[in-house]
Amino acid sequence: MKININLKIPRRKSTKVAKYDESQLKNEVLQKKYAVEVKNRFECLMLENFTHEANEENVNNIWDSLKTAVTETNVSMLPKAKRERKQAWMKEPGINEGKKEIQRHRKVERVRQTRAKRMY
């Protein structure tokens, strides 16, 4: 009796990161509002987590508070980026020309094969 066993590693589900349209920040008015909004959110979060000790945990808390301030501001102020479709790598005329070339090549091969059969 034979037993086949296949072991597979389960794939991790990737978390989708929301992408926002940063090109909107080229507008100076929106840029200033965005900067003020991030600054206000960061200051509020820093007041909650602030300690004067310079240890690794404190640095991580500061980083987390900055990250949440920026992401929350992105959600509230910036529109989501529109997904751009990739450009087709082959256009219709090129595909049609390729198909015609394949058909022409097949005809030539058929003629060669029939001539070879006649000779032998």
C-alpha cells in the first residue's frame, strides 16, 4: 500500500494598503490644511503617550502615533487614488498581422509537405 503525502505551507493573506492621491497636495491651500491637521492629531496622540525617557518603547510609541496621525488624516482629507489600468502590450493591428503571418507560414509548410510526399 502506497501513501502519497503533500505538505503545503498555507499562504498568508496580504493586507491591502489603501492608496491615496497625494497629487492633491500640490494645491497650497490643501497642503496647509493637511499639515495643520497632521500636526494637531500628532500633538494629541503625543500628549497621551509622552514620557521623557528615551527608550525603545517610547520611540515605538512615537512612531505609532505619527503613523496613525498621518493615516487618519489621509482617510479624512485625501481621495483614494484611482487604479490605472496597464496599457495593452499588443495592439489590435499587431495581433492581426501576427495571425496573418502564422497563416502564411502554415500554407508554406503544407505546400512543402505535399511536395515531399510526392517525391518519396
